[in-house]
Amino acid sequence: MRLPLLAPDSLGDAQKLLYADMKQGIASNFNAFRTVSEDGALMGPWNPWLHEPRIGGAIWELTKAMSMEATLPDPARQVAILVTGARFNAAYEIYAHVAIAEREGMMAPRISALCAGVKPDDLDEQESAAFDVAFALTRGGVLPEPCYRRAVAIFGQHGANELIYLVGLYCLVSMTLNGFDVPVPEAE
């Protein structure tokens, strides 16, 4: 880990405000996995964001909008997020979203395939479209027209837009995690 965990009592004023907002949002939306150390420091991508509260705060606002105001069905969201995390081998992202997928009842063979970058053969239409969009976008270049049209047909224009933004957000999360070498918490 390249940046030390920031204990709550070490935070400056701007960091304290961001910490409080993040901690509240994390408790209600990111509670299937470990996010806080024993001394109250935020783990995962939240710690690097706290180191730079101006930038981290902007990313957190986007994260809240994409998480707390999501309209895409969650199984499709989790497929897209796992495909993105797997593409960048972002350990904490994979750890966190495997925990969410498991909590939501996703079966182990499907999770394994997604983490390996392989399209499972049991995806429904929404999950399949989410896989295709995330897979194509994370390989670079323009999203192929058939993938885009299918996403719009299945999710509507707003949903297709949200899916594209979601993949972009989790690319940013993956880069944060990988750039700062954020580890997976040790097993209890």
C-alpha cells in the first residue's frame, strides 16, 4: 500500500467532512465487505480519495450518484463491475464485488467466470448486455454499434448511458486501487 491509512483523528477539516460523508454512504451502500480498519480508517478506494479531498470528494460524489441513484438492475450492475475489476485485476474491487454478488445469491461458477474475464453461459438478457458493454469498453476503442444498440434496446437510453458511466467509474476505481496498490483486507 502506497498511502498510509488515515485514522479519523489525523484528518484535516476538509478530510473530516469528506470522511463523515463517505462513512455514512459506505455504511448504507457498501456493507457486504470490510471497509473500515480497527482504528476507524477507511479502506479500499476511500483512503486514497481522503488523501486528496478536492479530487476524492468529486469522485465520491460521482460514486454516490452511480450507487445511490442507480436505475440499472443490480445483477447487471454487478456483472459490469466484476468484468471491469477483472480486466484491470483490481484486487480490492474484485474482493468487494464478489462479496456483494455472493450476498445477492450469484452462484460461484458465474462469479469465477466473470473474474476470469469469461462470459458465463447462464446470463439473462440484461446481464449479457452488461457483460458485452463492459467487456468491449474495457478493451479500449469505440463501443461497437451492436453492443450500444442492444444496451439501449434493453435498458433504454438512460440505462445505457448509466451502464457506460458505471464502467467508466469502475475503471477509475480500478486505477485508484492499482495505482496506490490498495490491498485486500486480511481474512478474519
